[in-house]
Amino acid sequence: MSRVDGAMTATRRELIDLLTMAAEVEHSLVCQYLFAALTLKQTEEEGLTPDQMNQVVRWERFILMVARQEMEHLGLACNLLTAVGGMPQFRHPRFPYYTPMWGHEMALLPFGEDALRRFICYERPEEIDPGDAFCVERPATVDGELPPLEYSDVGELYKRVRAVLVELADSTTDLFLEGASQQVSGVDLGTDFPRVGAMGGGYDVFLFPINNKQSALAAIDLITEQGEGGIVAGDLGHYQVFVNILEQLQAAGPFQPARNVAPNPVLYRRHGDTDVTVIDHPLSRQVLDLFMEAYNVMLLMLIRLFAHTDESATDIKQLQAAGFFPMMTMVIRPLSEVLTSLPAHPDGELRAGPSFELEPGLKFLPHSDAAWVVLGERLDQLVAKAGAVAAQPDAPARLAYIAESIELMTRRFKTELAAADA
């Protein structure tokens, strides 16, 4: 609620601002959790015993489960934004970046105690003392530099969202402006599989449309329960998942479960950049550039899916079919794993990694005809770039399979749309 000049009334603008911040936070958490999980070693040949390899596999599965649920939270935040008249939010700042909600900055770090402690702080339940959750003091700020905040972690942010939403829902007859037809559900995506314990039976992405106060509060409650440690259909909360992994890692004895991946990898250093690692190995730079292209094309599809206007049912179906699983599971994840196997520099043992960097022009295109032309062009460019990188003499064989997946996905995407327009 606004605190400027003593005003105390909740507004739609404040709710949209809070939900936009929540979506940015969720997306940033997804990237950090994926980065950590995909730095874990893949085979015993990387210096692990069979027991250690089994432990690493379990850790990866749990962290990826949390990352998928954060994707669910991002989707629900976007549905909430659409419902109340906002714009679905898929942008986040360049890593690393400081957020006033925590002393820890948002950063891409390989799996290890430092990363796990940050994750524990991010997901801290309200009843846990910040010091016990490895949270640190926030840096001092100059008066007026940042707006006054009444939350210091994810749980408190959603508590503020909940309070503002309840006040508006109780005082406004038209708070919810867009319903299910303009939102995205797990049924649409085919992700509403039966949930069986912490491993799920599917993808742990259970989106649902928001059209009234009850469904809005259900979304907020699901997000906070999964994050802070509530038990949701047999699943551990994210906080407890990371506490358990940290304790298991400390009890496992001296071994290195993760590859020596560079923190905050980037292609180029910008003015004012600190704590980034410029990837300067020639092949690794090409693969990182391909990853960035694929990541941004995927986000363009997701933006179009969550903020669609006058698209046909076929258009929406193709966005659902291409933007979610093929791009995430057959392109983004394998490219990330390839990057963590490649050198960051021509000399040394440091490995590269995914940057999750956004293009300046990554925004919603309001004109649907133009948007589909742009998407088609970007997919063609992605196919060409993947083929060129895979053809490099020293390219890992896996890149050829990734290039084939991208080409197949693009062909299907454009063929289906052409058939619908015929």
C-alpha cells in the first residue's frame, strides 16, 4: 500500500507493481536454481564413486523439481497480472544484481555450500531467524535511493501482495478484468500430471486461471506454501529441500560434486560490471551465443503465449507445443550441460556456463501479424546458428543432436501454422 505522504489506500497500480516484482523474482530464482543443478557432474568418469554419483543425481532431481515449481510460480504471477490488468513479466536484470529484499545478491553460482546458503535465505519461512537461514545484512543505502520496502524475503513480498489484493477485491467490483481465455493453465500445457510425493509424476507445473478473489488467494497460498516449507500434496517446501541438501553435502565428506563452472558467465563485460566471468574460449563463446539466442526465442514465445491477443486456437497451440517443452527440455537444458563441460578460457580448468542474459528488445509485440513474422525469422536464425556451431571441428557430438531438435521443432511449428492459414 502506498506510503508516500502518508497515503494508505491500496491501488491497482501497486498490486501490478508488486506482482511484476514477484514475477521478476521467480524468474531469477528459476535461473539460479537451474544453473546450480546443471553444474553438477554427469558421470562417474568425472571423479565420483557410484554412491557419490547416486547422491549427485538425487540432488539434481530435487533442485530441478524446485526450479520447475518456481516456473509454476512465475506462470501464476503472470496469470495474476493478466487478471488484474497488468502485463505478464518475463524480464529480469543481468546477473549478478542486488535486490533490496535480501543481503545476498542474485547470482549464477555453481552447486556448493555458498549457493545452497543463498537459496535457503531466499526461501526462508517467516518463523526462521534470518541469521539461522544464512541471510546477511543488506548494504546501507542513501536516503531516497530506494523506495521504502516492508518485506525482506519472498514470503514477505507475497504477504504484501495478499494484503493489497484482499483490500482491492473487497472494495473494487471490477478488480479481475481478464479470465481463463486470456491466461495459461497446466491443462493447456499438458503439465497437470498426478503429483506423487516430492518427485511428482510429471513436471510439477500446475497452473490455473485467476478470475476472482478465491482463485487469486489460492495461487498466492500455493506459492508461499511450496516456498516456505508447507507440505503441499506430500512435497517438501523449497526451504527444507535446500536445508536437507546442504546437510547431506556437509555430511558426505570431502568430494567435489560439481564441475568447476565460472560464476556469472557473460559474453561481454559492460561498464560497471563486477563479479562476472567473460567466456573467451572460441568454441565456448559460440555455444554461449547459441544458448542466449535460444533462451530469448523461448521467452518471446512464452511472452506471446501468456499475453496473446487475437491469435487463433492453432496459433496458441503451436506456442504451447514449441515454447514450453521442446525449447526447455531439448534445447535450453542440453545446451546448459554442454556449456558446463566446455572450457571458459583457452587456458585453465574453469568451465563455461549459461548466462540467462536478456536482449534489450525482449518485449511483447502488440501487433500479432508482425509478431508471427518475427518469431518465424528468429527460429530460422536459431536453426542456422545451431547448425553452424554444431559443424565446428571440435564441437561436442551432442550439439548435432541439439541442432537437429531445433530444426525439427522449427519445421513443425511453421508447417502447422502454414496449414492453418491455407
